[in-house]
Amino acid sequence: MPSAVVLVSGGLDSATLLALARADGFELQALTIDYGQRHRYEIEAARRVCAAADVARHLVLSLDLRAIGGSALTTGMAVPKDRSRDEMSHGIPVTYVPARNTIFLSLALGWAESLGALDLFIGVNATDRAGYPDCRAEFIDAFQHLANRATKLGSGTASWKIHTPLLDLSKADIIRRGLALGVDYSLTHTCYDPGEAGRPCGHCDACQLRQAGFQEAGIPDPLLTTFPAGT
Amino acid sequence: MPSAVVLVSGGLDSATLLALARADGFELQALTIDYGQRHRYEIEAARRVCAAADVARHLVLSLDLRAIGGSALTTGMAVPKDRSRDEMSHGIPVTYVPARNTIFLSLALGWAESLGALDLFIGVNATDRAGYPDCRAEFIDAFQHLANRATKLGSGTASWKIHTPLLDLSKADIIRRGLALGVDYSLTHTCYDPGEAGRPCGHCDACQLRQAGFQEAGIPDPLLTTFPAGT
């Protein structure tokens, strides 16, 4: 079975991504970057999601992006709350982490080359694409082009393939696909600004997009069972 | 004065690179990646070189590439010794670190975006180019293309520029340029497999290329004063 390196954050996109990579026949080599996120729940969720997906290996690599700064996710900046969908679809939010997907894909590329794997999976998708430049198809194409010039493996006859099966899917589509493949979304974590024990704030962009996704898919978010309202 | 992010390893290429970036009129933001190299002398040399170049800031970012493996520089693999120039010019050596320059440029890109700087300097050059795929012009072009699609800054009207002033220079040319700009090469460190206090082994590819460079430039290596032969 060929191996693929799958970037896993612990959110619902990456949980779905693991299931899709497995359905494509790959042995799963999961990579999580511990980049100094403001909370640790994301890393814990990544571990749960990887265990449930029965990955061959889960590498959690530390890289302190707080030293680089420039984002509300790695500094003391406030995370925006209760923005309308219209506000979210304009401009690049303060939760943008400079060059994050470039950095993550580079690390995935290095590990994949070391493993002899030529396939990388990243969960960029339509919902994120409006706000983040490094979630667009032209960015992915440029990275794939780069990979084939950057490496020992790619400089031979083999070529790299960056898989983005979520690219054109809405949040609701992603949830429907994942449920069809048996993904347990109660294991995932989405919120940018969680409370105690990882309770979702319900008001940041990420929480709002998740809620709207489950609503549109017509399915209750299993996190509402873990964290019932008003408790 | 515009700022530029300069990747600095502590070797003679990066010491020269700092001097050239300064001569181009940039304020210097030096970035060193502490990636779990087998020895610490490289990081110490980077600190000395940056202090001498009077950089505005020197960020040493930790990223443990030993977890990724695949290279003699980050694992227990033996570093090759006493190879002929002909042997060095064939194939990719075991000292290749998977995707290293892609990872380093990605981190430089993230930090530069956070600082609002659009210029990056990397010391890839003709001597390394034979062996390492990520030291070639087509790799640099592909990275620059990527950068302009990967970032908030690049997705506006501004564009990124990856400077490679050493690209077509031999080791001897690099040394001549640096000396003309007052670079003190006694501060640098080159060896892949140093002895006590950082003494160069004199036999690895890096030591041999350095020796040949000083010889061709007709100048004694100042490290021979720090570490006299037979002491």
C-alpha cells in the first residue's frame, strides 16, 4: 500500500481528509504541527482523530511560530467574534498565520521524502478559501510545481502530488462525506478561543462556520452532546 | 531603510550574504534555523557572524528536523570523508536534508510577512548546486512564484523577491567578495563533523570545498590561525 503524508490539525476538515485518503488506498502518515497555538485542545484533538483513523504513524512536530508573530492565533491579539458571513468573506482575517500552509506543506514534503512517499494531503477548502490566500488552487499548484524542483525524489522521474479533496466542498459537503465514511466528529476541535476543557466559544469565525455546516447538512453537531448549551 | 530577511547558517556563504544584503541597502533581519544539527558550533558561529554584521535582529528558530530524518546531518549516519571533486559532483550526497531550503525559505517568508519585509536572501551557490536540488535557480524561481500566491502581502500589489547573489559564484569568488566588504571569516564555521571546540575535520565535503576556495582565492583560511595544524 503506498503511503501518504496527511496534515492533521484535529478539526473536522482534517478528520474527513484522513478518511478520504484511506478510501483512496493510502497508508496514513499523519503530521501535526504544534506551532504554539493559543490552546492545547487542538493537539489533543489531533491525537484522538489520528487514533480513530488508525494511522500508521502520527508525528507531532514542534515549531514555535509565536516567534514569528503576525497572527491572532499565535499572539495575544483578540480573536474576532460574531462576525457576519459577509464580514468573513471580505479581506484576510487576523487569524491568518503568515505563510502557514507553505510552512506546513514544506514540513510534510520533507517528512514524505524521508519516508519515500510522494503523496501529500491537505484539507484546504472552499469555506476557508475566501479569507486565506494559501487555501487556493493556484497556491497548491505552485507548491506542487515547487516540490518537483525542491527534492531529491522529485528531481528524478517521480513526481509529487498534492491532494486537496476538500478544495471545492462546502463545510456541509465535508460533513456529509465524512459521515458516509464513518468519521466521528465528536473527536474534533474547531474553536479559535475555547473555554474550559475545550468548550467551543460559539462566536469565533471557526465556530460559526462549523455550526452553519452542521445546520446545512441537517445533522446536530456531536460536540453539542459533549458540551450541552447552558451547562 | 527597507528590511530584508537573511538566512544565516554561520558558514562563509551566509557571512558574505549578510555583507552583500547590507551593501544593497537593506536593514538586516537575520534568521537561523536550529534544526537539530549534530553539533552546536554552527549556531554559535551564526551568532558571532550576526553580531559582527550588526544586524537589526537575529531570530534563532527551533525546529527539530531529526524527527523527519533522512539525512546524515540530522541522524547518526556517517558523514562521507575524503571524497574527490569528481565524487562530490555526482548524485545527491547523504548530507542532503529533505526539503531543507523549502522549509527554511517558508519560515523566512512567514517572518518577513510578519515584519512587512518583501525581500529574502539565501546563500545558495554554484558549488552546492551540483549536489543539492534546492540550490538551483529553477527552485528559487518556483519558490518566488509560490510566495506571491501564498501570502497576504503577495496577494496584493506587492511582490516578493528572493535574492541569491551567490548563485553563480564559486567558493573563491564568494571569499573575494566578502573580503572586499570586510567580512571576518575567522568567525564562520563550515565543517559537517567538527572536533573539540569546533575544530574542522578537514576531510568532509564542506571542509574540502572551503579549503579549495581559500586556496583558489590565494588567501590563507583564518580558521587555520584559530586551529593550527597538528595542535
